[in-house]
Amino acid sequence: MNDTELTIPIEEVAERNNPAAAILVRKRIRRSLYDWCRYVESKKKQTPAKHHELIIDVLEKVTRRELRNVILLMPPGAAKSTYTSIDFPPWYMAQHPTHLILACSYSYSLIEGFGRQCRDLIDLYESDLGYSLSKSAAASGDWRISQGGGYFCAGVGSGIAGHRADLGFIDDYLGSEQDADSETIRNQQWKWYHNDFWPRLKPNACQVIIANRRHEEDLVGKLLKSEPSNWTVIRLPYFAEENDPLGRPCGVRYNKETEQTDYDLSSRLWPDWFDEKHAKTVLSKDARVLAGLFQQRPSPEEGNFFRRGMLVGYTMDDLTTATKNGLRYYVGADYAVRKGQENDRTCFIVGGVDSMNRLWIMPDWFWTKCDTLEAVEQMFEITKRREPLFWWAGHENITGVLEPFINKFSMERGRFIPIEEISEKNDKQAKAQAIKARMSQKMVLFPKWVPSWNEAESELLSFPGGSHDDFVDALAKLGHGLDKMLKPITAPVPEKDIANYRWVPTVKNIRASHNRFARNQRAFELDK
């Protein structure tokens, strides 16, 4: 082929409809993935866009083994699966006709549909590709070709034993935000990848993962944490950011004054397909959806559940004044002392309530990895230092693990910790709603000058899509007790309020009265 023949769009060469043109088409198709994709997509009146050309270039390098492990991150609707999971496998087999492909997705029906389209392309263009389907194995999710190569697909998490592969595909491993938020599902996928998918790959195999991010601890997030140097990542956000792979000017800027992120609509991906109306619709989405699905950053900079504007700070002088005027202390606790929590940290957060009902988060929080004895030791240290009226903690941690140790320490030291156990049945977002509401009223104050604040802020703003939520869980425990928190006494209770109170002697009221009396008695003693 001469240079002129190579520059003519392949669909125009095909239109010549003569033997010489047919030979030229075959040569170009077998030599170039771009020509093959352009040829196939022209039948649907489509042409590869700029980001598709980048995908095609990466996949050609995978075919030549110049790249071994690739992660492609793009927003929904960008036709990433069209070029990776449908157009690419038939062409790849033209280069490696004895190779086996293993393709997986969260949905078997989805990946089987891709397999069917691959098979149909081979059947339609076998003379151009130079091989044909095997007549004895041509199921949509499990087919072979005449030279011995083949394709097998399965759902993520399913058994794939016995199916070796030279090329492994995972296309969309998470099907919903609910799955992404499930630690159980994320851990199952991580184990499946290491125990089932990866062992099926031959020593010289390549991997391609196509996804959009929904959680920092999803499969891609864990891979990039555990083996970052093994992967080539192509990240194409909907709105261009700094160092965009396509050379788009940056269209995302965080505005510190408004504490919001500004987006330039003209920086959007694939403007011929995603028009301005679509871009505005994307911007109207929930912050987490925009950051994860469309920008490929599971944690939005301005926050999602907790917004940056909710995080009100205070100074050391502010705290000194508040302490002089009187604070009553409470503790929210999240423990990491159960089996399976080796990577989590135990967190105890002390909150002080002032006469205006504001909750001051004390700077001496405890937040670290520790064993059971150290956790209990810290409980007594904080109780001695702050004398909290309540210590809120999860029922399964206290009754299930810590109670014997707490009882032993109480007997030895003669000090009581006023623990109230909380059910952990609700999901994490539901449990954090109360403290979120108080924070939105600017009634929760944080010590932004402590060394670990940046880490705490990051966890708050990334919740619920972040890697950890120890700090959030402890803070949510304080939120659980907001209605039981007492302000420091600044004036006596008016007698008319006492006279108007009608008390009915039920068992429930007697018990509540006793608890209230004990709590108030302790509060009055602390106020002396």
C-alpha cells in the first residue's frame, strides 16, 4: 500500500466496490484497529471520536504487548464498551488467532450480549478478518474460531475455573451505587479477582478493565493502591481537568469563595454527542454521581453527604472562652476491634455543648489503630479527663467484645463510664443524618488547627464513597444523642414550667424519670 491509500478513509475505499479495493480493505483492516473500527462503525453511520482514537491506540499497544495491564475510566454513554468489548476482540483474534479471551462484567446478560455482537461481526466479516467461527462452538457467550482461539464470558463473582486466557476483560464490575456502597460486595469482588480471575490468566496475558468509578475502595481503587506501578490508567472525565489526555483545556475549577466547583461546559467530552443540554443535566446530578460516574473521582472536592460549607472551624482562643463559660461533654465512639476490621481505626470524639446548644468537637480526639486493651484504656483516660455525661457506642462492640474489659477496669479503678449502646442496624448514611442536620445549621464547630484535621476533613467530604469512615461513624454517634445533650445551666428553671408539667406514673415514665434525675444530678455536680 502506498501513502495515499493509507490516508483515504477506509469506508471510501470500500465504496469503490472492485476486487482491488476489496484486497486493500482486507489489508488495512488486518493491519490497523483504527481502520477496522472505522469500517465497522461506518455501517452504523458512526465515526470514531477523538477519545475513541485514544482507546484504539491503547488497545493496539495491548495487542502488541507494549502495554500489559490497562484501566480505562470514562463516563457512561461514551461508547467505551463499543470499541473495547465489541469491536476489539474480533480484530485482536485476527492478530492472535490461537489466543483465548476471558470477558467478565457485573451482569452476565450484558457481557453475553457483547460476546454475541463479537461473534456476529466475525460471521459477517470473516473474509476481511481472515478467519471464521468454529461450527461446533458458536454460543454467544462461549465460541471458538477456526484457528483454535476463542471467547468465554462470565459474570463478576461467578466461577470461571478451567477457562485460561491470553487476554482478560472486565467491563463494569459494579452495577449500581448500592453495590458500590456495600463493603461486602466490594470485598467479594476483590477476592474473586485475586482467587478466580487473575489465576485464570496465562503468564504472558494482558488485562483490560473498563469502568466508571463509584467508590474509592472499589476494585480499581484497591488495585491502584496495592500495585499502582503495574497499571496504565487512561482517565477521561466528562469535563476536562488538568493534564487532560485529549489535550482539552481545563474546565474544572474549585471556587474557594463559594466553596463550589465551577465547570466550563465547552470542556465536555465528545461534544458532537454530548450537547450542552446533556452537560447541564450532568451538572444537575448529585455531587457524588457527578464526581464518580462522570469525573472518575469518587470523592467530590466540595463534598457530597457532608458539604465543605458545613465544616465550621474555631480557634484555640474561641475554645478557651467557650470552656470558661461552661461546656458539657459527650463522646461518640467507633471501634475497630472486631474480626475483619484490621485496616480500620478506633475513633473516640469528644463533643462539648455550650449554652447556645452548639457542639464543639474537642481537639483531643483519639483516632488510631489499636487493640482491645488500648481502646479500653483510652476510654478511661478520656472519661477521667472530660467526665462525659454520655458515651455512645455500638451495641455489638460493647456487649459483643468490650464489656468484660470495661467491667474489669471499672472495678479496679472505681470509675464508671456512662455508656449507652446504639443499634448498628441502619446504614451509615441514615445514622449520620442527625449530625448532618446540625452541621448544616452551622452548630457543630471543628478544631481545624489540629494536625489530623486534614485527614478528618477528607473523610467527611468523601463520605460515603471514601476509603474509610471511622471518624464519620464516631461523629454520627454524637448525632444520635443530640436530643439527650444538656446545655450548661445558666438560669434556674421557671416555676411556672414546672407547674405546667403533668407527670403520669407509668413504668416507662418512672424509669425515664430515674435516668433523667441521675443525669441531671451528675450535670449539676459538674457545673459547680
